[in-house]
Amino acid sequence: MVIDVQITSLFTAVALIIIGIFAAAFLDNLIKKIIGLAFIGDGVNLFLIAMGYKPGGIVYIYLPGMAAEWFSQNAAYPLPFAMVLTSIVIGASTMAVMLGIIIVLYKKRGSLSAKEILGE
Amino acid sequence: MNLLIPLMVIVPILCALFLNLLHKKDRTIKTIAIILALLLPALPLLANYGLHYFGGYAPLIENPTLSNNLPSLITGTALNTFHPAITYSFQSAQKIFVFILGLVGLLAIFTSLYETRRPSGVYGYMMFMGIAAVTAILLTDDIFNLYVFFEIAALATVGIVLVSNVKGNYETALKYMILGGIAAPLFLLGIALILGVTGNVNISDIIYSLQNGLVDPKNPVLLMACGLIVFGWLYGSGLPPFHTIKSAIYSKALPSGAALIQTFSVFIFIALGIIILRIFSYLPFSQWVILGASLLAMILGITMAIVQTDIKRMIGFLAVGELGYIGIGLGLGTAFGITAGLFQAVNEVIITAFLFIGFGTVLYQTRVSDTRKLGGMLQRNPLVAFLVLIAGFAMAGVPPLNAFQSKLMLIQASITAGFPELGVIMILLSIVTFMTFMKAFHAVFLRPKPVDLELKNEDIPKATIITLLVFLVVCIIIGLFPQVVTSYLQPLATSLAGGIV
């Protein structure tokens, strides 16, 4: 049985997003909430990568000797990958700020419970 | 190519980085920040209208020398007209929006430098970075570029709150970031779905694909993308269900920071609202979504403001309610309605900043924001009391101030568009706004001073008074000569209403 990589990736992405939303919304531990948010971000990134996947495609780098028409038909669309790179950087910065805030709150309150700290 | 267009974004970013380097060098920061902030409103005034292609990559149709050497597989299709680079569009509406953003930014930075004993380079960094991000959101024609700056604006907002040193700021900032951690990736997912269907992230190209049959507009994936982008719009601008966290964010910032953060919210609201109108105007329910969300924001924001005892929280909820007025104008879909909505956005930014900084003087003097513990401030500062009163009148839409003109236009637009009920609701809510403001004004300025109320600072900085006077002059000028602003907004409104985008 051949499993379609693109479809599998899309389903995995959706699963990651749903698990992430569940964790962020319902788990009490702040670190677990942040891990949930990372899942959502990763799910969206995987979704973008899966969209840009081209079976048998080549990297979007035009090398000397390549025929322009062959290249345009076989190269993968590079835009989703460029977007994912940017998205990873944004996700990392947001995560760093959130973790920094949690460290400060933990030092102040001595707890990681969202119910206790955020009053949820 | 007009180089001043990208400079409107690059200059505040450079200013932010420079101020951060000068952290702890108080006097230098003060002088340099003011000089740099003067550039914010000056650049949009100096720039000419036009498009800016990053890297200089114009669409092939504009570059025949390049397109002559390419195969017809590219030049003979829609690829010939598509934008290969990130494109910034600077037209008359952007000119007035970026100018107002720059003006409020300048005044907020100016006030903050004199209200804090030791000006913080990090605080200045956050303010400049937020201004750069929102300017980019207003200028960009690329929806992914918009997402990037949307996130930067959210981080700058959180940064302003964190640096503000107000009790409970860390908790509120974390809550805001957790909600953003859900909403922002879902917004990106919406953009990814649009990219998947149209192959584009340039908004003009997406619209071209939809209008010229390159893509089926009835594709259900586009419906889902619309829903996700609307969700991002609700979060970014603080519409329900995010109205409580947004008003909490305002209340945990210093008054100058809150004035700037609400400016970010309003401009993100209109930038994303315009994009929803441009891309999804063919969907019959898009107008209803905007109208429904705006009506809910208006009713919830203003009614929740009545019961607040914290001044900043009250202004925050009023600001959310005022967003509803802007949305009603956009949702009506007529050229006059959209002009009125955009005009209301300009007025709201000025008035809410005026109120935050005006009431902020009371916080500066007493360090108390609870209206139940305040009173007798009229005797202390009659001039400030008068200026705050004018700001409240402006927000309620009392003539001849600026919001009177925009609210009158909105009511006229709702009647001519066949929604007189909306006009009635807007009048009623303006009365409630006035009542809410007068309740707070009475508690802070008119009631006798409580015995236990101590003044921590005797004198209000002159910079704050100058800022309030500038806001007063702007409110009066726009109120007496509304065409000064509306003439800039009409071309965009006409093109949005006519579907020419």
C-alpha cells in the first residue's frame, strides 16, 4: 500500500493543530499550554510545507544547462518554504517572550498553574 | 520608485534599534527620541503616492526588456501581471493613516519621556517598533508580509505592557500572548489556504485571480480561509470575544503606551477590514460578518464601560465600542459609509489617545486609577479638567468636534444604505458613551477630594499639557473642516464600494 505523503502530512498538520488548541485551552500547567501553542504553530508550518510539496519535484534553483521549460515544470513552488522559515522565526521569538514571562511569574508566585496565576 | 515609502517602515525600526543601544543613557535618549519621533509624521507628508517593489522587481508587464527574453509560458499568462516582489502601496488614504499614526506616536513618545523620571530605551524601542509594524500593515499589499508585521505589532504591544511596571502587567501580557498563540497561527492558516487555492500572497494578484476566473470563487476552501482571517481580525483589533483582554491590555500599560496600543488596534482593524472587503466582497455574508462583529463590539464595549471603576479599563472598553462605529461604516459597503467609517477611525485614534493621556495626568499625580478612590482634581488642575472634558465631548460626538462629523456621516450613511436601525443604535450608544464619560469625569474631577487621597507628584509635566493642547487643536480643526481628512479617504472608499481594487 502506497501512502500519499502530501495527504498524510496534511492530516498530521490538522491533528497537531487540534491537539495544540486542546492543550492551550484546557491544560492547567502553563508550560503545557505553551507546548500546545508550539503544536499549533508547527501544525500550520507542516500544512504550508505539505502544500508546497511536489512529487518528484526539484529544488527551485536554476542551474546552468537546465532547459527553462523543464525547470518551470519540475521545480517545486518555493514560496511556502520561504514562508515557513519566517514563521519559524516568529514562532521562536513569541515562544521566548512567553517563556520569559512564565519564568518571572514562577519566581513571583512559585506556581505554574494557569488557574492560580491567570485566574482562568 | 519612491524611496520614502519603505523608509516610513525602515526609519522607525532603525530608531528603535538605536534607542535600545542607548538604554540607561537618560539625557541622550530624551533628545534623540524626540528628534527621531519628529520624522514619523514628516515622512508620509513628504512622500509621493505610488508603489514600491522590494528588490526592484516590478511585474513583468512593466519591464519589457526583461520579459522579452522569457518564454511565452510565463509572459503569455497571468504571470506577466503578477507581482514577484513584496509591494507597498502608498495612496491618499495611507498618507492620512500613516500621518495620524506618526502624530500619535510622536505625542505618546514625547509624553512618556517627560512623565518617567528615567526614560527607558527599551520602552522607546517597543513604541518605535510597534509604529514601524503598524505602518507596514497599512502599506503592504502582501498578506504574508502583513502577518509578519501583525505578529511584530503584537510583540511590541506586549513589550509596552511589560515595560510599564503596572501591577498585574505580566499576567495580562501572558494571557494576551496565549490567545495570540492560537489566533495568529490560525490567521496564518487562512493565508496558507488562500495561497493553496490562488498560488499567491499578493492581495492585488489574489483579487485578479478571483475576478478573472483563474480560480473558482465558490471554492469552499476560500470560505474557510475567510473565516480564519476574520478570526485573526477579531484578535488583532480586540473585537468580541477578545474585547476583555484588549481592554485589560490597555489598563496595564502606562497612559502614553495605552494611547499608542489603541492606535495600533484601530489601524490593524481597518487594514484587515479593508483586506476582507477587497478579497471576499463577492461573498454575500462578508458584509454581514463585518456588521455583526461591529455591532456586537459597539454594544458590548460601551455597556461594559459603564460598570468599570478603573479609568483606563473604562476608556479601553469605550475604545472597543468606538471600533464598532468604524466597522459599521465599512460593513455598509457604500462609498459614503466606508468614507464615514475610515473618518471615524482617524477621529477615534486621536480622541482615545487624548482621553488616555488626559486621564493619565490623574494617574501621574495620584498613582490611583480607581474612580472610587479619586476626587477633587478640578481644583488641582482646572486646565487639564477642561481638556479632558473636551476629549469626552469629542468621543460622545458633541459638535463642533471631530467625532460629531464622522458620527453624523455614519448615521446618514446607515439611513441611505437602508439600515436606519443602525443609526438609532449609534445615537443611543453615543448617549451611553457620554453618560459613562460624565460618570468618570464627575468621580475624578468634580466630587470632593477623599481625605486619604495623597498626591505623589504635584505638577504635571509641561510636555503632557502641550500634547493635550495639540490633540485639542486637531479635534477642533477636523471638526470644523472635515474635508481636510475625508478628501484623502474618498478615493479608497469609492474603489472599495465599486469593487475596483
